[in-house]
Amino acid sequence: MAARNQASHDENGRQNGTISKRSDSRHLAALVLARGGSKGIPLKNIKMLAGVPLLGWVLRAAIDSEMFDSVWVSTDHDEIEKVAKSWGAKVHRRSPEVSKDSSSSVETIQEFLRHNTEVDVVCHIQCTSPCLHPSHLQEALKKIIEDGYDSVFSVVRRHQFRWKEVKQGISQLMNLNPGIPRRQDWDGELCENGSFYIGTRDLILKENTTKVAYFEMEPEHSVDIDVDIDWPVAEERVLRFGYFGRGVSIMFCRVSRCLTNGKVFLSPSGEDMVSFHTRDTTGLRMLQNDGVEVVLLTSSEDPVTQSMADKLKKMIGCEVMDVGEEPLKDVQSVVEKNRLDWKNVAYMGNDPADATCLNLAGLSAVPADAPKDAADSAKYTCRHAGGMGAVREFAEHILLQKEKAKTQMKQDRIDRNNF
């Protein structure tokens, strides 16, 4: 289908919406509910899962589906708002009335619709389903756009036998004919997996519907996180089956306090010296070998590293660029020159001045010892400090994402006959 409208951008150039590849004239909005008062896991919505905030996994899938006119997070918490904006979402600050433990999702979505009268269809995506892919949303939304349904929800097929307690100690099988003993001869049951719910404005505000459809997701993508013990299982699953974006073409990396640890050594001859970790330089070469262009950033504020630009270029074999106090202008010129989208850019920084670039980049990281202003804008926080292996760690993260991006739409599906 022809593109209907161009994505909107904020003052920093980040996409707030996406190119809508459909002919439907209604305003489709993705909405993630992310309250700050989670009881099972405090601030669960922004807790790191495989190096990425939980919220980031679903926002990336929603934005990359290119089906929505706007992507939103409804929250009552400042930290969640910062993370949401860093991943390209708009933020609806929900009222205290719908931020209680007893508040329902429907009440919160209704409030969102009353404040955003342009929205015709809402896709409520649950933050706790990190294995969501753009293709899931694209296929489900077709049922709304092309088939005329006014409600679609996600399900997974389960092959679990359910028993009803007749009385204490006595039960009976509820959902299987005893004459079909093999599970592979049974179609199983469709169960809501809580990944997403799509509904029209009239349906949600008036709470009535006439035409409902389901979208069946694969078992491997049906992950739900509720309590702490779910976390390690979800992390393993998302590393194998999660959506990792579209890959990276170029990486910008600050030399000072990312490639170095910020220390300056004085030699007996009076020369200033800095050191590099061989793990980090190896990580940069790994990126180059995989086709990622690497640009190292120096600054006039760091005369030692700036004076070593030629040596760095010779030693690592990558471009070295001097940037001003606000690196966005210089980095933006390279992005535009190479006709790249910020989604295909990786950026590693360790300074509040890097915040805008960290926010814009599709993949961004800070070392473990980064200041809070920079860390709040990054999508990945390394376990290692600057100059101590952080660059290598981020390089490995980029390569993992690139590999996943190559195969994410063609991952082997689990055959329910061979569980």
C-alpha cells in the first residue's frame, strides 16, 4: 500500500510516529500502560532485560511495524517517562484516579482517548510481553483495517489438560476427549497471552462490540513477566526470540571515558599519556569486520586524546572526528551525508552533552560509570566501566542485534507436534 503520511519529528529529529503503510484514514495509536507502582517487581517496566529496558522491547516493535500514526506510553512516573521518550514514544501523564492499584486498563485507556480525540483505534500493548515482533502487529492490524473487525486480541495455543475438582480428592478432565490420548492429535485451546488488545474508540468508550477476532502468536513469542522468578526465563527467551531491530550501519564512540578511563598519566619526560584496553580495540575491529563503520569522537576539551587522533586512526583503522561541545550537529552531518536513518546508528557516550545523540540513536550505550544525565538517555547500560571493556561489551551487543535482525522474521517456529 502507498504510504499515507510522513512520520512526525520533534525538535531533536526523533521520529514520534512512523510511516503509515496503509490506506485507512483512521488514526491508529499504539499505547503501552506503564504505571510506576508495580508491586511484584518495583519499576518493572524500565528494569533491564538482556541489557534493554523492558519497555524498550515493545516500543521498538511498535515503531518498526510502521503501522501507527503515534506511539504512546501512559505513565505516572518521571523515570518511566524519560525511558519512553528515549525510545521515541510520546507520553500521556495519567491522572491519580487511574494510577491506583485498583485501576483497570480499560479506565486508563478511556482517559487516554478522552485526552487524545484524534485517535480512532488503540492498540494496547502490554509492556510485559518482550518477544513481540512488528510482524505480529502488522498482521493483527490487518484484521481491523482490511477485514472490518472492531476488536482483535492476541492468543497462544496451549496443550494443557484442565481438571475440575468435583469434590475434595476427586476431579474430572474438562478439555480433552479420553478417546484422543495423544496431544499431537488434539488441536489444543486458544488462551489469551496478554501481548496486545486492539479496539476502536467506540468499542472502548462505550464498551460494546459486534465483530471480534483473535490473532494467534507462536508459543515462543508468548512471554509474560509478572514476578521475579519470571525474569531469568524471559531473558533467555528474549535473547533467542526477541525483536532486535533492523541492524546498525555506523557507530559513533566517544574516546574520552568510553575508550579510555579518563585517567591521564605523566611520563618521566613530561608527556601526557592515556591507555586503551585491548578488549575495547578488539571490539571495534569486530564491528568493522562485520561491515559497521566506526567513527571515534574527540573534543577540544580532551587535548590528550585529540592529539592522538592520527595514532588512533592508524592503530584501529577507523575515522576520528573532532566534535564541539554539543556533538549532535557534527554527528548529524555525517548521518545525513551517508543518507542514514537514526535507527541504523549506534552511539556510545559518557557525558551529559551526549544525551541528545544517545536519545536519537537506534542503539545507544553508556559505560557503567556514566553520569545519570547520560545514562537516562541511553538504551543500554554496560556492566563495565569506561576504558575497562565497556566498548567491547557494547560492540558485542550490536553484533548480537545485527545477527538477530537478519533472522528475526524467519526464526524456526516450534512445531506443536514436537513439544
